[in-house]
Amino acid sequence: MLLRELENYTGQLLAIDRFRDYAPNGVQVEGRSEVKRLLCGVTASEALIDAAISWQADAILVHHGYFWKNEDARIVGMKKRRLAKLLQNDIGLLAYHLPLDAHPELGNNAQLAVQLGLQGDSRAGEQDLLWLGSPDVPLTLGELAARAERVLARKPVLLGDASKRVNRLGWCTGGAQGYFDVAIAHGCDAYLTGEVSEQNYHAAQEQGVGFLALGHHASERYGVQALAAHLAGKFELEWRYTELANPV
């Protein structure tokens, strides 16, 4: 499978042209032209690159790549080390940010719903990134938090009354705590995301809506794995997911 053919197919699959994003989606670092082994992970850290080198991967597929808005553009320090290892080993880097959050089947929100037993029925928020729906069975906020801890192997931050019944909820993986007010406006009893900010506590207390911060990394493990499995099945690639512990 040619790297550029893989990029073209994935770009169409995830409809990347539909999104206003903070970083380029697709090939961010060009490697060898042919891809047979694809290693995936959440973030293109140096540790993930080391894992790709050890496994002799041809390309890396991630959710969090490089070249973020307002970052230092100089190729120095950490960025130099990462890019040097990719270039020296001729390993390509493909990254998909918001398009991977949003995909209705393979995306982070869709895959988190599968993991936690959530049933989505509509979208809201900027670029339809906020998912709305309900749990598969009646749950309290505390029971939902316990389910998330069991599935994600990480204790979430729970804001609000643990005994509150959750009939309607919203979720958006990663650093989407800013959608809390949108979820409240859509009648949600609880909101799930990766991160939490100071003002979320007061909003949860004063408006009586639960908030679960699952962990940015923990909430975004599953989309990249679903995408890699899909690509491997379609193009007969060998793939592997590398989990690198991240408490954030």
C-alpha cells in the first residue's frame, strides 16, 4: 500500500475537508513510499516513535500529531529529536485530529460510546463535535463514573450529585470541557469529556448537572485503533496499537 494512497483514502473516509482544524490532517511527515506495517497510538510522542522503530513500522497513525496553532515553529529540542528519528528511520506520520473525533463509526466519540454503553441520537456544538444521547440502561451519575473507571482503568473526576439519575447526557472526548454549557442547554443530566476546568465545578454545582472528566488520553484511545483496524482490513496491512500511560 502506498503512503499517499493510504492518505487519500483516509482523508475521504474522515471527510477532512469539512473541518476547520488547528493542525494539518493527513501525512505530517513523509516516510517510505510503501506501507506494510502501521503502528498506531494516541499521540506522536518520542516514546511512540521509539516503539515504531523497534517494531520496524513503515508508518505511524495518531490522533495527536504535530504543528499546533501558536506553537514555536522552530525545529529545535523535543521537536528536532522527534522529527530526526522519523526521518532517519524513513517512518511516515499520519495524524487525524477533529475528523477522527467526529467520524460516526470510527471516531473517538463513537468508539467511546461503544466502550461505555452510550447511545447517540444527535449532535450539537461547533462542527457537530458534541454527541447527545442516553445510557443503555438507567444509571446514576455515580454508577456511570464506576462504569467508566472499570472500562478505562482510570478514576474519573466526578462533579455533581453521584445519586442523580442520568437519562440524557452529552459527551465529547479530549479537551472539550468548553461544551459543558452546550450540553446543559440541550437538557443533559450529565456531560462526559476528557479534561476539567475550574469553572466546570461551579457550573455543575449551581445548575445541578453532572460532569465526568475521564482523562484526555483515556477518552481518546479507541478511535485510532478502530481506524487502524479498518485500514488494515481494507488494505491487508499489519497493525499494532501501543498504549503509553498518560495520567492526564
